[in-house]
Amino acid sequence: MIDCNAVLVEWLKTTATSLYTLVATRVYCPALPPGFTNTQAALEVMRRGGRSALGPTEHAPSFQIKCFGGTDSHAQAEAVYQALYDRLHGQEGHDVTSGNVMSAEEETIGQSLFDPVTKWPFVLTFWNVTMRPKT
């Protein structure tokens, strides 16, 4: 079975993208690390279900992604969301070490929210990403 989390996280950490410029390797799955203080932009990625066994090796998990901007400004969180959107939406056929992203599609447009405990602004979005082992 493919490690769906590893495939998506590795692809999001790919260098030379506008997303990497903002978050670098701060793509955390399934939760932000202890001590995270929202002083640098980051993504929190959590697989929330989806479809498995589309074929013998294909899976289409659904991911919840929170975009943090590294400040108390929603504008910065929105900038991270836009870079995430540009990185994922409509993409097809990308190999990474841990697998292949066959396609990615946004399920719901990003929603600007505040964390109820920390009061940090973030953008919440959901994605369907179809993947398989690297061929």
C-alpha cells in the first residue's frame, strides 16, 4: 500500500515553487509540531478519508489542509493558500520518490478562519489527490 501522506508532503515540499518560497519544508502531517508559534508560514496536512483501491494500486485520499501565514494577518495566510492552490489544482502526473501524484483537485475553496484556541488566522481547504506508487 502507498503512503499517501508521504507522497503529498514530499510533493508539497518540492523546491523552486512559489509554495516552497513561502513555507519551505514547514509542511506538517498530521498536525503542527509542539511549540509551533506561527512566526513562519506553514501547512498542516491531514488525510481525512477518500477512496481507496480505485485500481490495484491507485488511491484517492481527501486531505484537509490549513494554511498559516506566519503572522496575525489573514492576508499572509491567503498568500500561502494561493501558492498551495497554484501548486496543486489541476496538476497531473508528477513523480516524487515515494509515489506519483496522478491528479489533484480542490474539493472546497479556501475558507478564512481563526483557530479558536490560539486565535491564529488560517485558510482551511480540502483536496482530492489521486496517487499511485511510482512507476
